[in-house]
Amino acid sequence: MSVNDAWKRSFMRDKVGLQGKLSQIFCSVGFIVIVAFLARMAVLYYYFHFFVQLVARDNLPFGTLAGGYEAGAVAASIAQGRGFSSPLKVLRTGPTAWFTPIYPYLLAGIFKVFGVYSYTSNIVICFVDNVFSAFTCWPIYAIGSKAFGKRIGAAAAWIWVLFPMSLFFSTVWVWDTALSALLLALIVAATLQLRGSERLSSWIGYGALWAAGAMVNPTVISILPPLALWAWWPLRRRLATTGRLVLACSLIFAAGIAPWTVRNYVVFHTFLPFRSTFGLELWLGNNPLVPELWSRNLHPNDDALEAAKYARMTEIPYMQEKQHEALFFIRTHPGDTMRFTFHRFLDHWIAMWVFPSDIWNRISLQTKLGILGNCAFPLLSLAGLVLAYLQRNETAVPLASVMLFFPLIFYITHTSLRYRHPMDPIMLVLAVYALAYPVTYLLKRFADLEARIPATHTTE
């Protein structure tokens, strides 16, 4: 063998080794999380340097995106020593169960250290939300890898790095949105890993994770029954020995939500395990003044008469009255109710309540591109789910459960891309699978074809 041949072989070995190392790095979830964090810090810097400084420095007003709306008001009350109370701007209305406690207390801790509604607090809150958003790459990778293979998991996680909605909500909107997306993705990832497991510690952790999710965003409870049942189903024939796993999980979950439930019973003298606001949310989407989706202007934070009524009646009677009014409207106006519900269904999935074809000729190119993106994402997610089902992929069941059950509450109340965002990690994994499937299929067909060609020549 000549020196030149030896050099070529050495070069090829080094090249293959380098490619392997680069592939290993780029498929490393830790590396992806770091890049996602750096990308969000760049967006955060741009947002605060070029936008927020031009609007406000200190004493951010109640009711702004930066102020956190009701969440910010409750956090300010906690930080100022008035307890978990007063969710409306300016008015001090007493104890509240407008939210479950974790996120408002997180904001309150930041307010306590860096100042209530201060510019610094705003930066710290957005920093924390961006950390939550960056870490969401981890469960996205885990879900994709478990369901469809590591390449799909890595591709979905990389897309999340610059996923527009994740960048927007973690930077601009002070709410539990980014944390909810992280927790829901963690719950789904844990469900896929837990299926059929008989480890007691895993089921205990699973119950704790559900409790944390419920104490941040109670809407996640809508998917608890199908996901927990799917995780347990392979163990159903050994109920006598595995019942302790379900019992331990249930007890940990109950223990996790018990302090908040007890607090609400002591304060409001009624059983209230999560939030008090369902009556108001239902009424905002179902009353005679709803235009097409919900009556935003009647929210107590935007309507002085409703705010005064809320303060006068106190929270629980006010919410009960609103629920009664909403149910009466639903019974007496079934046609309007169905129309509003259909509009909210469209708005949840494509961010608009009319069909794109109805307005296509009257909108700008930029708006058209936005609509195409908003329509393509859920359609690709649905395609990925259908493909998973047709491939008899068992993970199609929990993924479909998220798509089916999580949005139900919003169809009957009101919708926003912010409310859908906790689903976005799961939708993204499915969308990436839908995009990758035809490529994988074609590569497999070409490989099969190449394998048959030599065999044909040999036969001849």
C-alpha cells in the first residue's frame, strides 16, 4: 500500500470520526437546550433594548402584557403582604382563587426581591419564562425519540429552538404559558416512559408531576384519565400486585393539591380544588353581547361596572351568578351557542374564526403567509397523528388524547393561541413526523431498489 493510499484511508477515518462527533453533539439534548436558551436571550435583549425601554422603565401599569394582567395583580398583593388576593387592576377585592398558586407565587418572589412592577422584575420574569421555554426542548426530544426515533426527537427539538410562538410567549406575555408548555410536555414524556413500568418510585414521581401541572394550569387535568389509563394498561392483568402503584400515584397527586384545596375551603367555605373562574370564563363566551368568539370588553379587568359588581358580590357569588347566566343563555340560544363554539374551534386551531378563503382577496401578502403558517401547523400535526395510527404506533393514543381533550374547555369558553401553546410541543413532534415520513419512505424504497439491482445482475 502506497503512502498516498494510507493517507487517504487515514483522512477518511478522521472524516467519519468527525462527522460522528458532530452528529453526536447536534443530537445532544443538552446542546439543543443551550442553543435554545441563547436564542431566547438574544430575543429578550432585542425586545427590552429596542421596545420596552421606549415604552416604560418602572411602575409598569396594571393590565399590560408586561404587567401580567390578573397574575401580576395577585403577585403584587402577595409581595405587598396582602396575601393571595385582588386579581383586578387597582381594586382591592379580597381573597381569590382566580389562579392555582405556583405561578403567582413565583412572580411574587421576584417582585419581593426586585420590586413590584419594576423594570428589573420584568426582565427577571421574562428571563425565567425563557428558561422554561428553552428546557421544553428536553421533553420534546424525549417524546419524539420514544414515539418515532431519535432523529425525529432531535429535529423537533431543534425547530423548537426558533419556534415563533415559543419565542413570543416566553418574552412578551407574563403568564404561566411557557411553564404550562414545559409541564405538559414533561407529563406526556413521562407517560410514554412509564407505560408498563412496575417501579414504585416512577409512579410516585408521576403523581407529583401531575400535581405540579394542576397547580400551574388546571387544564392539564383534562388529559389525566386517558394518559394515566394508557400508562397503566399493560399492567391490568396483574391488578392485585400493581394496584399499589396506582394507589401511590393517586395519593401523591391528592397530597399535592390538598393544601390549595384546604386553603380554598377555609377561605371560601366551598370545595374548590383548583380555580374559581369557570363561571366567568363560560359567561364571557356565552352571553347576548358576544360578537363572534367572546365578549372581551365585559371582562372585569376591562369593564368598570363588572369590576364593581365583582368587588361588591365577592368572588364566589359573582362566579356562580355568571355561570347561571351562561347556562341560561346556552339553553335558550342553542343556535348562537353552536355558532360561537364552531368559531372558537376554528380560532383555536388556525388563529381565526373565519375560513381563510372568505378574506383571502382582501388581505396583504404578510397576512396571507401568517395564515398559511397557522393552517399548516395543525394540519401537519393531524397528518402526523394519522400516520402514527396507520403505522400502529401505540404512542398515537396519548398524543391523540392531548389533541382531543386538552382544547375542549376552550371551545365552550374562549380561545387564544396562548391557551393552545401548552399543546404546541406535542403538535410540533407530530408535524415533524409528518414532514419526515415521506422522506424516510422514499429513502427506504431507494435502498430496497438498490439492494435488488445487484441480485438481478448476479442472476443474469
